[in-house]
Amino acid sequence: IRKETHTYYIKPDQKLKLDLYEPVEHEAGQRPMLLYVHGGGFSGGERDHPNHAAFFRAMAAKGYVTATMSYTLQMKGKSFGCDLPAPEKIETFLKTSRDVNRAVSFLLDNRKEFGIDTTQIVLLGSSAGAEAVLHTAYWDAARTDNQGRILSSAFEYGGVVSMAGALANIGHITEETAIPTQLFHGTCDGLVPYGEAPHHYCSMEAPGYLTLYGGHAVMERLRELGKGYYMVTGCNGRHEWNSLPLTDYRDEIADFVYHDVVKGEKRQIHKIIPSQKAGCQELGAWEHCN
């Protein structure tokens, strides 16, 4: 595996970089591309965390070009909880998604050098990164900024993988915008809801009250539309499902990329992982976990 670091976008106060892992034994032809966006509440986290390197290398060893990107930490030194007004939360989703699209624009511009199949670019994200990739994949507003268009409206992502993520508007998923989507989520996640619930479970009176649609809600939307999805539910699982797939569920991710993205199969899979952990009645009981 060959690893290289590239600057994908230059802002007045910072250079945004990505690490690219290439499978050198598969240099001929165009290959699927996986782009990972780290978590950290939009205030922390790092693209090159040592715990993640093994995942990138494992995916590259399967023949995929794999990258992990930095982005502007919009909430650094700030709270992203119930005291932050909801419009500012949505603006954070938007600005971060624009950075993701800028990284993809860089990869598209260098597709021949990196050997990327532009029809098979898959976004992956954990926690805040999962919220970012879902909005990147499904929110057209993130494709433009005050300087113009970042990505062509005709470009379509090959797929998206959300690990404990959510959308702020389920209406972004339509018959026309739906793409292969894989979702990992714990039913007892107290930060990002598994179903439909307020962000951080804020009260209606709080400035940060914002309804989010987590993994199960996204799955239900895709099911209603007759579209493909691959949902992995962690019964009684909490927010650890934002990172667990990178170590324990690599095979499921590889299976999704190969069958749903590369082969173009439309599958509707809901894999339920049982657990002996105590439940969380305060966050809702889910029949499929009983």
C-alpha cells in the first residue's frame, strides 16, 4: 500500500489535506474510491488517527483507493449542544459538507493519476463525520458556495456509509436523489438519535432544538421509496457505533461497496446485532431488538 498526503484546498487561514492510500498491486484501470470523514463534534478529531490507519490499509488491500480527509473544525472551542441555536447547527453541517465536496472535486481533477472510477466514489463518516457525509450525499446546497459551484449538479456519489450519523431534513432523500446507503447505529445512542428525535435530545425550549433523522429513520425513508439500503442495528448500543464498524464490521462495509456500489445490486438488508446490555427505555424501545 502506498500512502501519500495531498493538499486538496487552500483557505486564507489553513491548508486542508487528505491522506491517500493506494493499492499499488492494482495500478491498472479505474478503481472504486472510499473517502472517510472523521468525527469529533465538529470541534476536534483528526484524519490520521492511528486507530483508523488499519482500516484504510485493509480497504486499500481489497483494491480500493482509500482516503481520509481533514476539514475546517467549525465548532472548535465552542459548544455543539443544546445552547447552540439550531440554524448554526445546520450551517455547520452545510460548511463541513462543502469541504467534503471540495475534497471530492480535487480527487475528480486527479482521477487519472489516482486511478479512480468516478462513478464509484463512496463517502464514509463517523458521528459528526457521518452527519457530514449524509448531508454531502443528499443536500444539493452543499455543492455550491459564495464563489460558485464546487461540484457539478450532474455528479452522483456511488454510495454513502453513515456510522452513527443523521440528517436534519429527511426530505433530502427522494426518488431522484437516493443512492446506495449503508447505516450503522446503536439503538441507545444518546448523542445522535437512532430514529427521529431532537439532536442531543434537547428540549423544545432550548435554542439548539433540532430534529434529526438517524440511521433507522433514513432506512425507513429508503424502504418507503423502494430503494436499496444496508442497515446494521446495534441493539442497546450507544455512540460507540460511530467507530465500531472500522474495526469489527469491515466485512460488512466491503460487502456493501462490492455488491451495492460496484455491482449495482439493489438490496434491502437490516442486520440486527443482539446485546446483553441494559436497554434505554427513555430513548425508545425498538421491537426488532426485543
